[in-house]
Amino acid sequence: MATASSAFAQDTSTPKEKKMNLVYVGLGFGLDYGGIGGKIEYLPIENIGVFAGLGHNFDGVGWNVGASYKIKATDHLSVNPVVMYGYNGVLKVSGASEYDMVSHGVTFGVNLDIYVGRKGNKISTGLYVPIRSKKFMDNYDAVKDDSRVSMDNELLPIAIGVGYNWKLN
């Protein structure tokens, strides 16, 4: 009597755990932190982050809300295109307060998340290009042309941000 048997196997390895519903809270400086302040970031799905920043922008309260797309470069680094809306420039003129102004608008940029330690905390640093209103830029030009005003700082076409962010879950 002859017998035959067959065996079939299927690879059912567990997929990598998806990193979703993560929450970070951070302290730092830059547009994404509202100036000098704090930021909260929520990742509803693995590669998308939404955030809000609130801080002091040297003229009052600064805020920004935005989104980023996380591109994982290594286990410890992601490169993230960013778009945000909120404060993106401040003019504060001593002795000529009629020029004081805060610009609100869209800002584009890229930031790096550098993951440190075992808890998933990260250092976030970014380079941003603010799109400032014509009214704000005209006001800035008027400040430069006013002989009563001595400019200590030029308005830069880019902005930076740096902060430390703690993973909450």
C-alpha cells in the first residue's frame, strides 16, 4: 500500500507595528513653537503629523498650526516636509511703535526629527521659508527708509526652529 501526503505552510510573520496615534509635547524656539514656547504634535497615522505651537514672539503671543509628512531616513532620523499657518514675522521698533507689526501667513519648510533614547523622544530642528504679506513687507521697507530708526537686525528670508519633544504614549 502506498501513501502520499502533502504539507503546505504559509509565512504569517507579524507586520511591523504601525506608529500611529502618537502624541509628542515639546519646548523650543522657532515658528513651529510660536516663538519661544511649546508645541503639541499628533500622528493620526504613521507618516502624518499635525501640530500646534504657542509661545512668545517678542511682541506678544505667537501661534502656528501645521502638518508634516514623516519620511523615515533611518531608525533614528526622519526628514519632514512641513507646511504651517500662523505668525511668521515680527517688527518691534523701539521709539517708533507705529511700525510694530506681526505677520501671519503660510510658511513652508523641512525639519529633521532625531530620535534619542529608548522612550522615543526626539530633537526636532527645522529650516522654514515664511510667505509674508505685502503689507508687512511694505511696513518693513518703511522702517528701513525712516531716518529716525536705526536697524539692529535685518529681516531674514528664512527661519529656524529647534526643540526637544517628549513622546507621551
